[in-house]
Amino acid sequence: MRYPVTIAASLFGVALCLFNATGYDPHNFIFFMFSIPAWLVDLFVDVHRVSGVLMYILTVLSWALIGYIADVLINRERHRRRSES
């Protein structure tokens, strides 16, 4: 099985983190809109108390997981369609 959505989602996560790290997102608006771990951390603790590197790693991993789930669902649907033919 190929993983194109996993790769694309992982690259999106990396790009999101790099964009935030460069300083072009000074108030972290973009990062907090698209980082699922940032949503969860913000619910329980002050996000400024959590390591930025940890947030970046969790963001990339969460986007990779979303991509992997999408790839598995796509592959399952393709397999089902081939079985019906």
C-alpha cells in the first residue's frame, strides 16, 4: 500500500510548524487553528508551559496519523470495489 495522503498530511504538519517557527505567525493564530495537540493542551494547561518542540512533534505526528487513517480508508474502499467486480 502506498501512503500519498500520509506523506502530504505530514508535509502539511511540517510546513505548519516551520511557518510558526519562522515568526510569520506572531500571535500563533495559524498554528492554533490547525494544530490538534495545541487544542487539547490548551484545554488542560497553559500552552506556554508546554515545550514548543514537543508541540511541533505532536502536531506533525497528529497530521501523519490523520493521513494514515485516510490512506487506510481509501485502500479499504479500493479493495472493496475490486472485490465486487
